[in-house]
Amino acid sequence: MFVNDPKSGEQTESRWAAVWTLVQFWKRRTYLAKYLHSEFRKNNVPLIDRPFLTDLVQGTVRWQVYLDWVLKQFVRGKYSQLPDVIRAILQISLYQKLFMSRIPDYAIVNEANKLTRRANQDRLRGFVNGVLRNVFRNLDEIDYPNTDENPIQALSILFSFPEWMVSRWVERFGVVFTRSLLESLNQPPATFVRVNTLRTIADAYFQILQENRFDPKRGFYLPEFLLVQKSRWVEKFPFYHEGYFSIQDESAGLVAHVLHAQPGETVLDMCSAPGGKTTHIAELMKNRGRIIAVDLYPSRLQMVEENASRLGITCIETLEGDSRTLSLKPVDRVLIDAPCSGLGVIAKKPEIKWQRMPRDIREMTAIQRGLLENAAKLVKKGGIIVYSTCTIEPEENEDQIEAFLKNHKNFVLEPPGQFVGEKLTESGKWVKTFPNLHKIDGSFVARLKKIN
């Protein structure tokens, strides 16, 4: 049981939200951002503190294995026997030391002591203090694994990834590429702004961001995307509530361009929530036509509706249902933004590393096949299906498309390079992006045309 400490200051209470989020995450493996925002509200964490605390929590989860490797060398066999909250305090403190160099050692140790007291663990304050001071004094003496002797284990520890994931990638890509991939997936993600072309133009919003000192840059591949160097809480961006933009990785923006829906057409988005790709399609269609946005849950469809309303989009209609069994009059274009393992977006959602297991990939492929099978029935002759994921696993990507084409001779693969550029395509067949090669999330997009 944890109690409020009247002597704790506002800063300690804010950091307590981060510690408690970590404790709950490791118990439940829940969605990190959702739980963290809930803790922010419960603890009345000021808006100004939230970006820092989000970085703190996500960073600690991102580097979990590495942090534990270091701490175990100083706590030895006792480490696994410590209360969960004490381990979380040690992890957060070490993360600040290793990855947030602007915070002085004395401040980290002092705050750890306050947090230990806040957790009603007074008897361990001396222990926490001693461990942290010992670690900080002896960082140069830490014993690291040798990449030559056991590269999979070493990469797993040094870059804090599950061994099964590292093993998959080393087998497919080799050690050098895998190391580069792990490095990029451990980088805090860039923030991309997708300018709402129904409200303004990219050049105009670029200037607004410049004037507000957000230090924007042009997107890498798509004209309506801007890269924001000095990211802040999304509500702090100029004209957020007026619908001038959406926050969306540029990799996700490729999907609507490959779909290339035209004004006046009817589009089916089989897995639409929370609506980022749905609204992007609507913007490119100039809000003219019809988009049927489907999802299993009403609460998620509400997110689509809220996004559309904020952006001033009126051509989207939501429909609750399972797209694997959906029955509709055939449409011009179908988007399958398929449920997937999400291994391409680990930079943005580091918790995915610890939530996924190999069996999840197998389970996802069955769902994906069901969506493709029904999409084939729901698209008109001459119509287009676009299949996309935010993973880099072949079973969920190219293997799915090749199997589909083998069983559906009335479909052909259309090269997507004409819509997004050839450098993002693999042999002209489909879009494949990797964060270490393309500076955006890992993703896959294929375009299929129904010829008869």
C-alpha cells in the first residue's frame, strides 16, 4: 500500500506518476501512453512536465534489459527480490544518469530518496541511496557482453531487445544491419505533422511553426508532411483545435498516396480507428466522395468521428462491424490497414518489445488473411485494394501478398513507386521502409488491382 507524503513536493508527485506507471506496466503489459496519461490526470501533473515524464517512462521501458544488466552487477542476487516499486525507482534513476546528462547526480539520488519514501519504503532509502551512488561512481567498471562471442545475447542486452526478436533479425538481415536497426528503433521518434490541405497549405503552416519556434523541416517523401525538431505536447501546437494538422508518421502517410483515391469515389477502410489514414484519404479526395470507416468497437469509431470533426471532414461515415465478414455493395477502393505485430513502430511504442511473442505474429497472419479474402469480394472490377502494416515481418507482409496472388488470379500487383517514389519500393513491387534506412517508421504497403 502506498501513502501520500505531505512533505513530498510537486516534482516528486509528478515523478511518482512515472514510477507507478512503470510498476503497473510490468504487471499488466498494458498500453504505456494510455496508462501514463491516466496517471497524469490522477496526479494532476502540470502540462509543462508531461513531455519530460513521457520521455522518462518510455526511455526506461525502451532500455529495460540494459538498465537491469547494469543494476544487477551492483545489487547481485538480491535484485529480483526487491519490491517492484524499488526496482522501478532504480531503473528510472539510472536512465536519467545514462541518457539525460543534464540532470546532476545529486538531484537524481535526492529524488530517488523522496520517491522511496513516497512509496512507503523508508527502510530501503539507505539501500537505494547506496546502490545509486555506487553505480554512478563505477560506470567505467561495468562488465558488458562480448558481441563476438554471442552476438544475439550481446545485442539483446546492449540494445535492450528480447532475444527472440534479435535472433529473427540476425538470421534475416545479418549482425551489421540488425545492429543498425536496433539503434534506430531505440531513438526517440521524430514528430511529423501532416498538414490538413482542406484548411491550409504546407508552406503556410511551415511558416506558422517557424514563427512559433518549432524548428520545422520538410518531410522526406510527401509534400504535406513536415518534421518538427522541437516537439512539444500536441495541444501546444498552433491551430491544433482548428484542425490545421494531424500528428502522423510519414510512413503512415504513404498509404493514402498509394491508394490514390479520387474525388467522388467510394472507399472502404476496413480497420479505420483511430482515423489517421482515413482522414488523410479524405483530405487527398478533397472531402468529395464517400469513405466507409469500419471498426469492431464503437469507442474506437468515436475517435474516427472526433478526428474527422476537428479536421472539418464530412465525407466519412462510420460502421461498426468485423471487416472479415462484412457484406457491402462493391466499392472503388479498399484499404486494409491490417492489425499486425507493430514491430516497425517500436521507436514510438517501446512497450511493443515486451508485449509481443512469436506466436503473436502467427495469430496476426490469420486475421490478415481473413481481411484480404473479404476485401477481394468487396472491391469492384478494376478497383484497388491497398494492404498495409506497420511491421517489418515478411509473414505479415510480402508472404501475405504472394499467397493472396497465388490464390486470386483475378488480381495483379501494381507498382507503387509512381505514387511515392521508387526509393521506397523493393524491386518495384511494394513499399518497404526501415527506420535505419529511411528515417521513418518501419512499414509495408502493397497495391492490388482487380482485373476481372
